[in-house]
Amino acid sequence: CTVRHNKVRIVRNDGSYKWKGRLHEDLFPQRKVITYLCKDIQVLHLTNSKRVGEAIKRNERIAKKMLEENKKDPRNWWNYANATYMAGKFKESIEAFFKFIQESGSEEEIYMAWDRIASIYFRVNDYERSIEAALEALRIRPWYPNAYFTLAQSFYNARKFRHAKEMLLMGLTKEIPEDTAI
């Protein structure tokens, strides 16, 4: 899959930023800073299946430890849910996403969690639950395309072809947001 997101790439090392997170570290400003987005530059990270397998194990180990240290932080539930999903531990992943939904105060992140839950149910051929989860995502962000495509796939596999076509066409009318993380 291809994931596109904006990242801080070039900074002056004068204490204006601080690294945060043990998993998927990112730079966070320590004071008001002026930033610019340059859409002309793209970074493509290439890897191989061996490195992916190692990263999945490492990320699950780190996410589990972070969660054990602080179960009140929604980000730890998010990281653990995603790590177990990548490790193929779908039951654990769904449970962690549900816990994340309970703990998070961000509609954006709750949308993403429902979208991931829908994808997990799709992967295990539970199309009815996939549809239910994707509809929950749509309830929160009906202007985002992702859940429509998950619905289209689930309806198609459930042999509800008219539904699948409608969801696909609806999804194609939605713009991919550039300033949010989906």
C-alpha cells in the first residue's frame, strides 16, 4: 500500500523541535515556528519483505510495552491496535481499536479506527460487520472516500452488487484530504 502524509523534514537544530514517541517518532515544535509545505518534494521509502517482517515484530513489541506502561493514553491503544493488525492478530487488534475509540477525543482518529475495523472484518470475510464498521466511519466523516471503498468491497463480496456500485461511485466523488491523516 502507499501511504502519503506530510512530515517535518528539514529543521534548524536550535532546540525549536523535540523528538516524541518511541514508535513512529515525530518532531514537535517547542515554540511557535514558521513552516512551509513544499508539494514538489516526495520521499519514497523502499524496503523488502524481510525488513517488513522485522518491523512488524519490533513495532508490536514496542507498542505492547508502551500500552503496559500507560493504558490511559489513547495513542498507546492506537499503536497497539495497528501493530497487532499488521501482525495478523485481528481479534486483539479489533479489541484495541474499540478501546481506542472509547478513549480518544478526536473525531478524525475515531473515523480512522472505524475504517481500520471495517478493513479487518473485510479481511476475515465478515462482510456484515465490515459494512457496519464502515457505516460508523461514514457517520463521522461522510466527505472522506475510504469508507465508501471498503463498503463497495464488502457489498461486492456479499453479492450486493447494486450497493457495491453505488458506494464505489460515491467514493469516487470524494476528494482525498491533503491536510488530514487518512
